[in-house]
Amino acid sequence: MYSIAIDGPAGAGKSTIAKLVAKKLQFIYVDTGALYRGLAYACLSEGLGKENREEVVGVCKKSRIEIAFDADGTQIVLLNGENVNPFIRTEQVSAMTSGISVYPEVREVLLELQRGMAASHDVVMDGRDIGTNILPHANVKIFLTASVEERAKRRYLEQAAKNPAVTMEEIRQDIIERDYRDEHRETAPLKKAEDAVLVDSSFLSIEEVAEAILEVAAGRGIL
Ligand code: DC
């Protein structure tokens, strides 16, 4: 089995790129952020806040998270058998996910599921600690990043349509804070694995980034 790990901060384009690379190679794309989001949604549904650590850990441990795929390869997160994809992309879930993913016990819940996917399929897996922690022996490790300015600009364009009141400065601050939290948490912080290839997507198109990754993969015998 081949595995390609793509880590990096929010807004660098990981999911778009990972999806495209997976399609070109006919690998499965595993979006690990969606798994953490599924657990965060379970906790919110029980009325918990991120500060209720003990209860959060309890809910995460008893929740059954599974991955399925629909006909066109889109990942579906099943929480206790229910497709929760429609509910995990809200701002509330994003904030809760960021809050609970700092707990090592929560990360532990998803460890085997992620490793199991890579053991049974050729995967492109994106997240924060895939190359450093989940798949330390991945065939290809990419650390995909982009400048704060560029990521803020992309997110602004995405959100302005939904929420006209949002300002560029708010988004910029939010990105800086989330980066800080992801990079400074004790368990599995966001950082480039020593053997990861750094790709900066600030001035590259989606196609160019995908090509760069496919080139690295080809160099490792993945064609
Ligand atoms: O990639 P995303 O925006 O869907 O991730 C949501 C949150 O989950 C984000 O705050 C970081 C966290 N996360 C993580 O800690 N580890 C991963 N492998 C993936 C996501």
C-alpha cells in the first residue's frame, strides 16, 4: 500500500489538493479533519463545551466514528451509523474541533481508524500530524503551507458570500490564533516532519501544487 501524507495549516489548500492528487492516482482521499469534526459534533450534540474535558473524552470514547465513501469517492463520516457530513462544516463545529483536538485522549480515539485506512488502501491523507505521528513511514510527506495574507484572502473570498459582515482583519486574526493553537499544543502539534517536502502554495495554482506533489510521488515510484 502507498500513502501520501499532506499536513499543513488551515487554509493552505490541503483538501482541494489532496482530493485532486488522490483522483489522479486513483487513491482514496482521507480527510482526517472531518473525523475530528465528527467527534466535536457529537460533543456539541450532548450540550458540551470544549472546557468540559472529562465529559468530552467520555463522549469521544463511546462514539463510533466510521468512514464510508459515496459513488464519486467523497468521504462520508458516520457517527454512530449516521452520516454527519451536512453538520460538521459550521463555525460552531470548527471552533469546538479546534478546542477538543488538543486533548491527547481525543486524538487517541482516532489513531487506529486513520492507521487502518492507510493499511488497507492506497491513500492521500490530509491533516496536521499525519507525517509526524499517524503515518511516520508514509511514502511521501508534504508540508503544504501558504502565507497568512494569502490564506486570509482565500478564506475571505469563500466566506464573504455567506457572511457579508465578516472583515479581512477578523479572518486574519482568526488564522493567526488557530495557527498558534495548532502549533503549540502539547500533543501532536502542527509541524513539518523532518523528511517532509515543503510546498508553499502562496503563488502557485491548484494544478501547479498538485503537479509538484505528483512529481515527488513519481520520484518515490508512485505513478
Ligand atoms: O482540516 P480541518 O479544518 O477540517 O480541521 C479541523 C480542526 O481539526 C483543526 O482545528 C485542526 C484539527 N485537526 C487536527 O488536530 N488533526 C488532524 N489530523 C486534522 C485536523
